[in-house]
Amino acid sequence: MDANEHEGILAIFLAEAEDIVKGLFAQLEELQYGYDGQRILDDIHRGFHTLYGGAAVLELVELTECARLSERVMDRLRTRRIALSPSLVSLIVGATSAIEVMLSRLINHQTVNRIPDELRGRLLKAAGQAIDESKAKLEGSAPRSGDALLDVFFDAAAGGRSSAVNARPAATSGRALQSDAKLNTLLDSLYSPATSVVDKKLKSAPAAARVSEPQISDLVSELAWVRNRLMGFRAESEGDKLNKALAYLDLVTQDMERWLQRHQSGGQ
Amino acid sequence: MSDERSPDPFASTDVDSDSPARGASSLRDIRILVVEDFATMRRVMRNLLNDLGYARISEADDGSVALPMLHNQHFDLVITDLLMPEMGGLELLRVIRADSALRHIPVMIVTADAQREKILAAAQAGVDAYIVKPFTAAMLESKIRELFCTNTSKI
């Protein structure tokens, strides 16, 4: 792909990505009101997945990272491995806002910054990927998915990762896999070398420094965000929306209370 | 959404010693259906395939659009995304494999999803190749060649 082609495709991507982000905000609004039907969770996941795939192909590293982490969080949410909570919704809204800012900067040909460490840490945690810095350096700057085995397999097959988003070869051919024996052979080839590489990396890595629990400041920020929404609805004088927002405020408050109780009982 | 372009002149004169697909005089003449809901990725895929010399490319924006195209036109290869709104790539693959008129068509999944369970599900459903985004033209070419040059049953 030459520079002109890349520029043209980037323009298409940015226009499509903006539409996806608009759609995400509308869908997230439903989540904020406590609706977590499977369809909407799948749709939100697909939105982040599409952003991730496009950004990765176009080598937009910062956007790739944020979209990928968000996609991983949504995948866990839609498969019910984690439960929907106001703080989680707030986190996903924050990630979507960060993506929106990145897109805006790309459209204006400005430098795109990496997502803030605090947001990245919370996304990593929600994505089930609390990893230490040394492991992150070892594996490249892109966040690793929960399926690190496969990622490492790609690295091993490629003879090493050349960058955060490049050099991941095709995984496999599957036509030859239709018998159980051949499928087992595939799995052996996929996972055995990977496991050994993962083990090796983990053994060489220092003890993990876990991402910390949410800070009270995060929760207060969340509360302020809800408060601001309430102020906006008050201007519209729509009782129904106000009631829903108040219900959400109640959920956030309960979340804060539970968090405080947990930490107080833990001797904090 | 089919918008197959006229075959690239060089494709028909391409002297390719590799085995072409059925009805194709050379590997570059194969007809490819790209199934992808994201227009950016359809464009990227088309450009990459064009750069590689493949000119007979049609597009569908999800599995439900692809299926009637597969029944009404001849295709040698389907390249599909996994996650799409109406009918995803895995469902499309299963339908193709269950249809006696279509099951011979090689299917390549190109997705950002590298999850173990997705790859396994695709393998069990009979996928022919699985490429994880981001990918390069060389990867794509390598997989296409692998599909058409090492398995004579597809010819």
C-alpha cells in the first residue's frame, strides 16, 4: 500500500470510525440505564472489534491499544465473565471518549497520545490482563489479550515480534483439520511451543506488580460525571430521563458504599 | 454489493505454473468473494489483492448478502471476516460446508480475533485458512498459494 493509498484508506477509516463511535455512545447510554441485553452487548463488542481491526491494519498504534482493550472488556462482559456495574460502564464510556479524541486528532493531523496510564490500568484490569511493566516490555507495547498463548505462538512462528502491531503471521490452514487426529495435530502445533515460550517468559519476569484497586478519586470522578448528566437533564425538564439518571446515581452510590465497606473490613 | 472489476489484463497473460482453480486459467484469475462489514477493510483487502495481481474480486457486507451471491455466481475463494451484523463469518462457513453446491469452495477467515476458541470453532467448521489482523500482502499471498497449489482437490 503506497502513501496515497494509505491516506485514502485512512480517510475512509476515520469517517467510518466516527460513525461507529457515535453508535457506541448511543448504545452505552442504554447500558448506563442498566439495560444489558445480549444484543446490545454484542453490538458494542463488535464496534470496538471493528475499530481494533481497522486501526491495527492501518498501524494506528495508540488507537489499536485502546480499542483492543475495550474490545476485551466487552468480550468478558458479553460472555458474562464479568458483571455490568456503573463503574464498568463509566470505564467503557471513558475509553470510547479517549477513542473519540484520538480520531479527532487524526482527522486534524495532530499527534495522537497514548491513553492515560490510569485509564489503561483500569482497562487492563477489567480485561483480566493485570500484567507487570517488565512483561509488557518483553512482549511489546500493545496490550496482550487473555489468549496470550496464541499471540506468543504467532511470535514464535514469525521468529520474533518486530513491532507492537506487526508481524503476526496467519495462524493456520484448517481444511486439513477435519478429522480429530488432524485437529489434535493442529492444536499441538498451536499450543505446545507457545506454552513453553510463555513459561519461559513468565519465569524470567520479576514478580508482578498488580494494578491497584479503583481509587476513591476515580469513583468521585464518576459521581461528578453522573451529576453533570443530571444537570443537563434538568435543563431539558424531562421527568423520565431525570428519573433514570437518578436511578443510575443511586447505583453508583451503592457501588461506592460497597467498595468502602470492603476496604474498611479489610483493615484499610 | 458485487462490483467485480474487469480482469486485470496482465492476469490473463500471467504465466503462472501454479495450479489454477476450476475455471481459472491461472491462479491470478480466481474469483474471490470478500465478505466484510467494514468498508475500510473491504477497501484494504481489495487493494492488497489487486496489488498481488488478483482482479476478479466481488464484495459482500455480511454473510446474508454473500450467500445468494455464492449461489448465483461462481467463486473460487471466499475471504470473510468473523464478526458481522446479520450473519457472521462462522455461520457463513457452516452454511457453506453444509451446502453440497458450495462446500468445495475454500474459505479463508481474516479477523482481528485471535482467541483460541474462535480458531478452534473455525477449524472444526472446516475453515481452510485463518489470518489474524493485522496482516501483510505476503501473508495473504502465501495463504492463497497454499490453498490452491498444495491441494489439488480444489482444482
